[in-house]
Amino acid sequence: MNYSNDAVRIMTEFVEGKISVADFKMEFDYNQDIERALLNDPKCPQRTSYLHSGEGNIVRFLKSQNWLSASGQLNISGEISRFLLRYDYPFNPTDQYSERFKFLLDVQPSWLDILDEKFLDDNIIAKIPKEIKSKTEKIKWSKNKLKELFTYETTYPRWIQSPEWPIKDGVPLHFIRQSKNKEITQFHFINKSTNEEVVIEQFT
């Protein structure tokens, strides 16, 4: 295959957690050897996920990922790991991407499921007290913090589709109630700072 050993080294260091996602993103964007290696990969199967997402090859698939999100980082590291495995390149993969993704799932109740991972990073993960060491205690602390931030009048919303809790200027709105009119369910929130009401609609 027509690419340098340096490309393999960089990809290996990424999946081993020796270089950051930001550093690997820069290499991925500007190091043509990495793109050449991934595109000229005769062993790469034509993945259903690429076809369904409209991505015809692994490079376009990786470029379509959110490199700042836990799910995106997990997808990216997974694809690079599979490339290295196909050619028997030795590496010791880090579990930091899967652990972060799992942590974000573990701390959130099903009625929340926040898509804004930056909010979670800034308001939950970054604020976990340093004296809390165990994973179990970190999860417990994070769950309690989320309950403090995402408040509701009597009960949490019973979403019809995926959760869509609104966050305004970095602050979650307060859930008041939900109502139903034929096939439309309305979820009523209020911004306690401005008393502005926000209504989220979901269809059955």
C-alpha cells in the first residue's frame, strides 16, 4: 500500500490515547498519507453504515462525525482501530473513548438524554469534585447534579419521541406540564429568568 509508516504511527498513537483528538484531527485534515491509507484499503468492507449515511467511503464517513462528541470520538477511534486490525498492526487501544461515552449514558435518566455534550462537559464532568475518585461516586454525584439543573413542576416529561429538553443560554428550562391535542403532544417549559414559555411539540 502506498503510504508512509508515519501515517500508521499517528493512527496508532491516536487509538492508544497518546495524542489528543484535536491533534489527530489536524493530522487527519492535513496529512495526505493518512487519507491515502484509508482510501486505498482493499480489505475495507463496504459498510452498510456508510451507505445509509450517504458516506461512500471511510474518509467521508469520518469527516461527517462530530469530533467533539463522545459518540463521534468513539466512532472515529473504532474505524481507525479496525483499519489497523485489518493489517495486523500492533496496538494497545485506550478505553477512554468508550468509557466517556458510557459515562454520559450512565449519568442521564432516559427522559433526559442530552445531545449537547458540551453542556455535560462544562456543567457536569468538569465540576466533579477532585476528591471523588471512584466511578460509582462520580456517577452518583453527576446524577444528583443533573436533577438540580433539570427541574420540573410535578413530574418529568413523558416524551413521545426522543427527549428534547430545551437549554437557553446554557441554562435548562423548567418543565411545567404536557398536553395533548389529537396527534400532537405539547411539552411546556418556562425560562425562570424571563418568564418566557417555550413549547416543544412531538407527534404520535
